[in-house]
Amino acid sequence: MSAYLTTRYGIQAGSAIEQPKDSRFGELALPAAFQLARQLRQPPRAIAAAIAEGMQPVEGVARIEPAGNGYLNVRLDRGYYGRALLEGVAGAGAGAEADGKIIVEHTNINPNKAAHIGHLRNAVLGDTFVRMLRARGREVEVQNYIDNTGVQVADVVVGFLHLEHKNAEDVRRLIGTTRFDYYCWDLYARTSALYKSNPEALAWRAETLHSIERGEGEAAELAHAVADAIVQAHLATMLRLGIVYDVLPRESEILRLKFWATAFELLKQRGAIHLETEGKNAGCWVMPAAAFGEETGTEDSKVIVRSNGTVTYVGKDIAYQLWKFGLLGKDFRYRRWSRYPDGREVWVSTDGEGDPGAPRFGAGARVYNVIDIRQAYLQKVVVAGLRALGFEEQAARSVHFSYEMVALSPRSCVELGIALSEEEKRAPYVLVSGRLGLGEKADDLIDKLAEKAAEEVDSRHPEAPLEERRRVAMQIAVGALRYFMLKFTRNTVIAFDFQEALSFEGETGPYVQYAAVRARNILRKLEERGGAMPDFARALPREAMARQLESEDFWQLLLAASKSGSAIERAIASGEPAHVAKYAFQLAQAFNNFYHEYPVLAEENPERRVFLLWMTDYFRRQLEDTLAVLGIEVPPYM
């Protein structure tokens, strides 16, 4: 059909296929006649009628009809479509691109304290986007940038040196004997309070930052120990949610391997930045507002290098972005950080001797930076830096994958033991602050969800082994958390609520998991009753498939179940994983309707029974595959 329209009329119909709002009008609608109306100087309706009349038979299409003011409504051959799904060829290979490697950078938690609930939205969004891309055949590299020379790490070092009077050796002993990321959570809050009560202590921060950036002295040694221990804790937290990485580029190497120095020279040579000689930025290297002001709405130049010679975050980010695209002419050296349980390895940059067997990282064709919406200004400056250097194509392929913040519902705060004022109890959500030590640590949140899920699992399956019940509870907890983080569009502020997330009814992860478990249970009961799965390929030829799909109910159910690929492609194109979460929920609803309406194992008609079993198995696979894209496992029972 697409080839016919291309050959006969010179248009590509595939790029303009719509779905009729009313299923009575067929499965697809082509607006090709509207595209041709001006060229042929004829009414779209007449063109549509001519195309329909002259269209040669198309395999898989039952008929094409002109409709409305000029649409071509396409009715699929139901037997052909069902058989194609049975054989696993419908949509095979769709979405695969040959546009090179895609880099997705996400998580990026400052390695100074335990991860909190807000960090989980970043990691879950980034990980799910990676899963979406890989599900559609893209090559993806996952990076987790480690800012191990920044202010936050320096503040914890200040706390150890000046509040606790500990040296690097003391801290290394502490790492092995305490929950170190939790310890640093409290210490960071205490150091922040110190700055407020004693502003002169900020001089300690500046001194510590200089030491860390130079990589010299007690403070630098201590910072290295702190950051590495916290990164290890963060990776363990994220692994609980099924989140893994390929490489951990560290800021320390961006400085010590002269990434920034190389980028700095490029920026100066090409006039992207200049040395300010007067005003508030005197002595600073700045990027003029003309380079990015129109996009950010500011008239102020952006400082890239401070007057004291230290480089700002955005300067290092420009160097990092150049490396991601393979434009810097330099590369990191790498060593193995650790190995995941499935055998995959995660690598880290090093200023020491690298492993010659390390994979090649960076040099991506497109880059997605998963960073919260508050960093939109800085991300625009980074892109402006690429443009100022003449890298227009790479600037266009730099995507800020932004998202709004995560808060807690007042009800959840009460459950977590967080004291609230009367005003906060009436608010729609309560903001958290790691700097003030207020909020919920990620691991505590996961544990609380697992604890609540375990109560439900224990009440339903008291006979099951305890270890198995705890594993099931964790699968439900992770499903609840990930789905809650994904079901909202990225520009929505989330107020996390335990009761809503863990509900087995409504738009939740457990609801979708339950549908998949139900599908498995039908097939399991078949085996328990001595039955065996039919050979669907032999038992459901195209003619039998067509007979069963004459039922409009079956046809609509099958269409709904077969749209995972288009849901993922739509989510990739819009950058909204929420589309896949919504599809998963709708898929679960469709299966539950099917489950309640058709008692599969009680069906007496042999052909209908085989068809219902195939539909059940197809729903099961679609639910499992879609949940896998969302990073959610299917428990053995709920």
C-alpha cells in the first residue's frame, strides 16, 4: 500500500498514518488525499475515491475505503494479522535505527551522602528510557557521571576534618564499620548548619575545594575515600531497582586528564568565551549572553572560570559533553569498578594506568542528559558552548531529558515518622531537602514499601516459604515504586504516596503485575489438570484465526494487546516513558476484561478453546515484555 502510493503519486504514506477515533471506520486512516489536493487541484474526497478504486490488492489488507472529506480508511485482514502475531513477524525489526550509538547519562548523585527519593525519579526515568531504546533495537551506552570534586563532597570533608576531627585513615575505618552513606547524610546536614551559624567556616570549604581539585593533601585523600564509598552505596541502592550502568566518568579525571584544559583552549581560540576586565565578573572567563540569552531569557554573561581560577560546573559539563560526542580529541583511561550478578561489568575512569582491555566509551551520535528541570539554564549554556565551537549538529543532538521534583504526600510523611506542621498536613505535598537532612532515604523508602507489600503477601500466602514471600514482596515493592515514578509525565511534580503506589487496583504497578500473574495462572492450571499447551502454529491456521476474529470483541482485544511497539516508539519520540506505563495499564485492563468475560479452560468448542489459550499466552507475553521495559518483574504470585 505504501509502495503503491509512493510509486503512483510520489508520496510516503507511512509517515502519515493515523488511527480512526471510532473502530467502526477500520484500523488505519491515511490522509494521503489531503497531501495531494493542492498538487492535483482536485477535492480530497475525489482523490481518495480514485486511489481506493485503483489500489491493487495489498497483502494483509481486507479493503480500503474513501471516507469523510478525503481519508482512506484501511481495514486489515484479521486472519492475516492474527497469524502474523502468532508467528512473531508482525512489526519485527520495527524501530531499529542505524544512526549510531546513543548515550544516556542518568542518576548523577553527588557522592556525599545516601540517595534520597528525588534521586530515584532520575534513575528510574533514565533506566526506563534506556530499556525503551534497547527494546526497539538501538545501541545504548549508560553513563553515571560522578561529581567527586564538587562542593557537596567538599562539605562532607569539611565536616570530617573540622567537626569530627577525623583524618583519611579514620574515615576508611568508619567506612567498614558503619552504614557510611547514612552517616554522611547526617554529617552533611550538620556542616550546612555550621555554615549558617558560622559564615567564616565557608573559608574551609574554599580551601578544601582547592585541595580536592589539585588532588593533593589530606583533604583530597579524604574526599577520594568518601566519594568512592558513597558511589558503591549508590550502585547497591540502584541495583535493588534493577538499575545498572556501563561506565562511571568522574569529574576528577576531567580535571586531571586535562579534559577541561583542552576544552578551555578550544573555547578561547574560537572566541566562545572571553576574559572579563571590569564589573562584577572582572577576572573571570565568561560566555556572553548573546550565545544563549535568547533561550534562557537572561542578559547576564555566564561565568565559566572564576577569578580565582576554579572552573564552574558548566565549564566541566561542556568538556564532558564534547567528550561524549568524540569531539575532544582525548579519552579517559578506565579500570573495572565491579561486576553485576548477571556478569556485566561497570567501568570507571581513572587517572592511573588504565586497563588495555576496556571497552571504548563515548563518541555517541546522540546524547540524552537526564537532569532535573532546575538545571535547564545550565544545560542550555552547555548546548550554546557546542554551537559556539561550531558543532551545530551535535548541539542539535544534545537532549536535556528534564523532569520535575519528587515530594511526599502528607499521609506518607506521617507513615515515615516525619513531623509536620499543621500547614504541611493540609498541603498537597511536602518538599524534602537533603541539605537540611529532611526527607526519605531511598533505601528506607524501598524497605518500607517491601514491608507493607509483605503484609499483603503474608496474609494471602501464609503457607509459602518465608524467603520466597520476602522476595515476592520486594518484587511488588519495586514494581510499585517504578510504576509510580513513571506514570506521570516528566513535567509533573510527584507527591509519592505509599497507599496509592501499592494498591492492587487502579493505575499502579501491582495492578499490572497482577494481570500478568493471572495470565500465568490460567496456563499453570491447564498443566495441573493434565492438559498441555496446544501447538498453536498447527491448530490456528489463518482460516481458523479469521473465524475467531470475526468477533469484534476479540478483534479489539487483540489490537489493544498488539500495540506495544507503537507505544514504545511514541514514548521514545516524545521522551515520555509515561506512554509505556499507560499502555501497560491499558493492556492489564484489556486482559482483565478478557479474563472475566471468557472462562478459557471451561470453553467446550475445541477451536475456540485453542484460540482463547493463545490469546491468554499472547497477553502474558505482552504484559511480561512491557513490564520488563518498565524495569518491573512479574512475581510468581500476588
